[in-house]
Amino acid sequence: MEYWNSYWNDNNKDTCLGNVSDLGMSDLYSFWKKAVSSFSEQVNVKYKVECLDIACGNGVASKQVSRFMPQQAIDFTGIDRANVEFVLDNQKHDVKIFSGEKFNSFFKLPRKFDLVVSNFGIEYLSLEETERLLTEHLHSKATLIFNIHDESSIVSKSSIEEIQAVNAFLNDERLKCLEKYLVSHFQTETAKQYLTRLSEINDENEQRIAGCGISDFVVREFVQCQKDKRTFCSFSNIRKTYNDYISRLGDQISSAKKAKELLTLLAEIDFQEHSSEAIKTSSGELISVFKVFINKRNFSHTQT
């Protein structure tokens, strides 16, 4: 492994993680604190809060609520199409997750929530699912706290550029030709030629080949070939992984475009924007938008 890592690094001394390595996320932490603390002030500590985390993943949003409402009894419900799981280090906070095959069963529950949170998540639901959730599963004075994608953000821009870079890797005829040989006749010289061509594509795409991990994948395969003294190597898993990656990036781009429709839907079903904050990199580029919504019937009360 040391040999192949050294070979790649010696020829790619300026690799980086791409343009989003400069993310300044301290603002996001402060916005979660402000929003959750504001919600907490409206809740009777004797009352048990029902909190829904949409597209919960590893519980980023729930953990922020748990952190800033440590004395409040809270039942967290996480929903996610992927198979996910997370726990919270607070005995006052319970977690139930509907993920993977159980995702759709959530909508059949007669549950209603006081607080709905999402960190890069609600945009991935269909608008029909979102409307059903927000009209059938919320108490009348529910608060919504969302960190959402934006079509003009550096995340969207970076996703488009990453798709271009990965496609350059997947569709390069020189690499395909070298792979055909390496699949049945692994040789060091041919492997070097492969990494050289990969390095050229990396340079042509602002180091995004290295940034999204393709080079690491390839190097690990070459290392394993040498370690096992194999005369062949496989690229099928690498290609499948990055075809799936392109699909996920495409979903992110689509979700950012859907965010505008989401905001229109929220207005139509009686929610009013209470606050909106831009999350930016240290150089001022937009990452996402942090928004808090309150039911209109509750809005005038919270402002007095």
C-alpha cells in the first residue's frame, strides 16, 4: 500500500477535497442553538415534546435539539428512506426510527408533532409526502426548523462539478482499455499507466478525482492485488460505487431545485417564515439556508 500511495501522492502533491473544503459551519451551530432555545422558551417543562426528524440520517438535527433542550422530556421520531440508526445521550430523550422498509409505515401512525426538524432532508421527500406530513401529523402550533439546500449554493455547484469529474473517469476510453488488461493481467507497469491517466483526469477536473475518493479506491485495489499476489484486479465495485454516487449527487441537485416549491407549499398550508439565515463559507459563498417556520395562528402570538 505504501508503494502505491507514495506513487499517487508523489504525482499529485496539490490534491485537495475540492471547493467545499472551506465550509464555515460555526454559524449553523449558533442558528440551531438560537432556534431551539426560542422553541424551548414556549414549552412547559412538564409537557412532553414530540419531535420529528425528517430524513434523519445519523441524527444531526435531533442531536442539536437534544443538546439545547437537555431538561425537556422529548420523544424523537426519525424517518429516512435509507437504513439508519442513532441514539441520544440523554435519559429524558427517547428515539424511535422508521427507516428503510419501515419508512412508509410512519405515515399510517396517528402521531402528531410539536416540532419538526430537518438537516438537508425535507427537500428529498416528494411534495405529496411533505404536504401529507405537515397537514396530518402536526399539532396546530407546531414549529418547523430546517437547514435546506439552495439551488445557487456552493454545494449545488460542487455537485454539478463532481458529476462532471466522475463521468470523466467513468467514460475515459484510455482507462477502460487499461482496465480490460488489468482485469486479467495485473502488472505494475500497466498499473502505473492507469494512475498516470487518472492523475491527468484529476488535474483536468480541479483535483476532484482525488477529492471524491476515486484514487483511494484504485490504490487500495492495486495494493490488494500485490498483497494477494493476484494476476488480476477488479474495477466493477469502483464503477458501481461511483455510478451510485452520481445518482446521489443528482438527487441533491434535484432537492435544491425542489426547495423553492417547498417554500410555496409551506405558505399554502398556513406556515409563515419566522426567520431565515444564510449559512456561508468563510469566503462568503452560500452553503445552505437555515429557516424557522411557525403556524400562522401561532405567529402573531410569538411576536408579542
